[in-house]
Amino acid sequence: MRTGFTPVPLSNDDHNRRLDVPFVAVIGLHRSGSSCLAGVLHHLGVHMGEMLTGYEPTGGFEAAELMAICESAYPFPSTEPALPQTEIVAKLERYVSKVCSTAAERGSRLAGGKYPQLCAMGGALRYVCGRQLRLVHSDRPLEESIASLKERSRRETGFLAAGDAEVERLQRWLWHEKQELLGQVPHVDVAFADLLAAPRREIERLASELELTPTDEAVATAVAHVRPELAPRTSLP
């Protein structure tokens, strides 16, 4: 199991490049509420990329290109990289640069991205974004996320299918990698349970922490996006 990441510099120009706007990475395990949180950011005006897709009924707000990068780097449910680390860095650098440029062109103050494997790509994110990296942590208890993904994976076919042991290994690995990243970069914690219980309070706090100034209409749309009745739930033993 990989426990560290030291990207090899691509070039001095790449390493010192300044992004057009900061990049917000939503950091959360599978079934952690990160899709809901990414949707909130989208409605608050963060440019989350193009061709947004995802598993959840309200939309996962995962940009198709970022999803392809993350899956090529760490195909579900693997905990080992499928690409050289330099290639992962290069792919992520190109994507982040592009999405930040598009955000600036459209008048967004922030660009963003969400995919569970980003938990394990902290070194690449830090290298690519430097001081312009922002983290929003979707916090759900580990055991709940494990149980929920097990339930989902038992129903699935294709690339989303996985056995209980694979799910357990994946989620615990992502949790470990996530904790390392959160210990290195300032971040905003959003407890999924709190977001469901008091969406307006948590959304207004998040907007303030990210120095966003959404309209009242945007806040209302973000609040309406949080639908507790559709939240991923599970019954723990």
C-alpha cells in the first residue's frame, strides 16, 4: 500500500506556474457526502468543470475529464497506481490549469473538482496548485462510508462492482491518505450530518470560509440541492 508521494518536477516553468484562480478540491471518501458538497459548490458559483456526471440521483458533479484522470491513475477499487507518478502529475496539471483558466474567463472566483481518488492524490494537488490549493473536506464517519459503499457495490455490475474485502481495503486506504493531506493543507471541514441537518447554516459558513459572495438566489439554490431524503444511508451492525 502506497503511503507517500514525491512527484518528480516536470520543469521549472510548470512548477512555478500561477493558476488563473485558486482550485478547490473536494476531499472525501466514496459515500461520504462529497457529491452533495460538490453540488453545493457548483450552485455557489465555483466552476466544477465540464460534462458534470456522477452516481448520485441529484448528480455527482464530477467533471468527466477529471474522473477519467483519477480512474486512469487509481482504477476502482485499486489502492495501487496504474500510471507512473510523473504521468499522474502531468495529467492533473494540464487539467487544473485548463479548468482554472475557464473559471477565470467565466467570471468565477474559484475552480474546483471532486472525485474520491483525489484523497490519494494530495502530493500531486499540492505540487500542481501550490498556495492556490483550497480543500473542502466532506466528513462522514469511516465505518458509515465503508458500510454504505459495501451496500452499493453488492448491487453494481461493471467497474463499480467490488467485494466487501476490496471495499474495506479501499476506504481505509483513502481515509489514511486523506488524513495525511488534511494534516498538510488548511481546509474547511463540513460534516455530512451537519450539512443534512442545517444546510443553510453550513452553506453560508462554507461560502464565508472560501470568501465567496453568492447571491441570495444562489444560496437558496444550494440549500435546495441538499436533499436529506436522498442521502446515502446505511445500517451499521
